[in-house]
Amino acid sequence: MKNIVRTLKIDLPPRQSAFLWGPRKTGKSTLLRQSFPDSLIYDFLQKDLYFELVRKPSLLRERILAKDKDFLKYPIILDEVQKVPEILDEVHWMIENKGLQFILCGSSARKLKRGQANLLGGRAWRFELFPLVSPELEHLDLKRALNHGLLPSHYLQEDASRSIKAYVRDYLKEEVFEEGIVRNIPAFSRFFDAMSYSLGEAVNYSNIARDCGVDSKTVKEYYQILVDMLLGSFVGPYKKRQGRNVILKAPKFYFFDVGVAGAIAKRPVLEERGEFFGRALENLIFMELTAYRSYRERDFGISYWRTKTGLEVDFILGEGQVAVEVKGASRVDHTELKGLKGFVEEYGPKKAIVVSNEREARLAGDIRIMPWRNFLEALWGGEIM
């Protein structure tokens, strides 16, 4: 980790506070310690501190205000802030009345939202830290990334399978079960198994509900739990110039990390070909797109396009300016371009791209077929969006 320079930079003007969100083990604490070495840090994962502040949140204010003023020149870091939602009232008071600066770090905003916690009314900027992205690695090992994922400690391990399994099990236990987010634990466990088979596909709430023995409304709530815990994101259907032939309702769902997704679905990528490889590569490209959009502060939507006749494009960027299809093949056949060709004919995007496992870029009419590595270099170079 010492040799990995993270892309996210938290540059705050005087008196400006911030939230830093991100799933566990993305490296939030490490980034903050490196970026703000002189800051006071309060880690609410420390049980003694946690219990003290749950009983009396004002203790934090009293302890901070007793510090020497030299310590208060720097942002004060509160780690895992969602553990003690009531502390945000104290933070709000210190920002308003003492001009102090805070960085509030957490792995889930769900508990804050559910408890109607004080989210500081716009007084804190929002940042998000994702797993590692390609510019942070000197050479991205694709097969390792797809199997290990890109959480720093997992990617860097020689054998991360046990660590990933423990991460999934412990994350669910700590963040979902212990905090009582769901009451029917067996049903939620069955939901996790059922939804894993449709990752990256249009979500069929009714089928998943039937498999896990709950109604569709409950399944939607379970998905929202994963979104609020930053464990995944929906990709909605593209809706510009709606036609009768276009599917408009069902979103797709992608996990935040391709290694975690593979572990949940029990789908290791054994070779760089086949269905599992293609799906994992698609998840990786989605990870890079979302991280790029956040880190570079680009305000563009990510959707997908699919027709009732089966034509589909994995990612539509912005208002349809760029269409991106992901194929795991080492040679993309012209028959695999039907979806992109259909979208080009209907909407005329500025760029139509196939991200593939081919060795060299080539043009097939208006469609550019790019090796995945070339696409990622172009994305982070600002050439895609």
C-alpha cells in the first residue's frame, strides 16, 4: 500500500468539512492518515470509545475543546461515524460555533438516514473512495483483479479466497444482522444466493422473491440495503426517445467489487474466455466508470439499453453520447455487434465502443473495438467522457 498512490484527493479550503464514504477495506483510514498526518483521529470501531459516546455524545465536544489550539488547526477525523449517529449534532455545533473542520468517515449512510441523523445540511462536501482503479496500479493484472477483486488488501494477496469469503461473511454479520437492518435473516441469506445468479442482468424482482420466500417489495428493500451500504449500484434503462420496443422498467445491479461479486456468485474466473470471464470483465468496467465519474467530478449518467427483441448495449453514458459494449472474446465477431449497431442506427452516439480482450484496436464501420487496457487508458485520459 505504501507504493500505491490513490487517485482521490481531499483538498479542503479553510473551515470546510467533508464526508468520506466507502465500503470497508477500500483504504479510507489509510488515505486519511496519509493525507492528514497531524489530525486528531477518533475511531468509533474502538469499543471503549464507542460505548462512551453512545451514552454521552457531548463527551466528544468536551474532549476536543480541551485540546491545544495547535491540534485544532487541522481537520478532525471521525472514523466509522455511522456507528454513533447522535455525534453529528455535536459536530454541527462545533462547526457553527467554533469554526472547526471535520472529516466524517463511514462505510454506510443507512443507519444515519434511518435514524434521521443530522447530515449537516450541506456544510460538508461528499467524497467517496472506491476499490483500486487502473491508474493506481503500475500494471493491472486482469485475472488477479477479476478473482481477487480490487480491495487493496485482497488484490495484493497471493491467495485472497479466504479473505474474500471472510469479508462477505463478516460484513453481512456486522453491518446487516447485528444492527438489525433486517429481521428475517434466513430470507435475506436466501436473497443473497438468489440475486447472485443475475448480477449484471436486468433484475427480476418476482423471480428472486419466489426463490427466497418473500414478496417483491421486500426484495426491493433488500437491494436498497446493499445500495445504502455502498455494496452495489443500480444501472437503469436508457429512456431517451422511448419506443415501444425498448424495455424501460427493470434495472441492472452491479456489486462494488468484482472479486466480492465472484465470491458471492461462486464463479471463479479460471481462464480469459467464456461467460464468467465476460461477466466479470463487465463488472470491472462498471467499477472503473463509476470511480472515474466520481474522482474526476464528471456529471454523467450510466444506463443500459435493451429491446424486447434482445438487442442490448451494456452501458450508455450521459445522454447517449457514448455507447459501450463489453465482450470477453479475444476476437469479436460481427454478429456480436448487433446491439451496438441497433443503438447507433436509432440514436447516433458520438462514440460506439466494444471493450474486448483483443490485442489491438480496430474499426468495424462506426464501431471502435478496443482492448480493455486501451479503453481504461482512454477513459482516465478523458477521451471517453
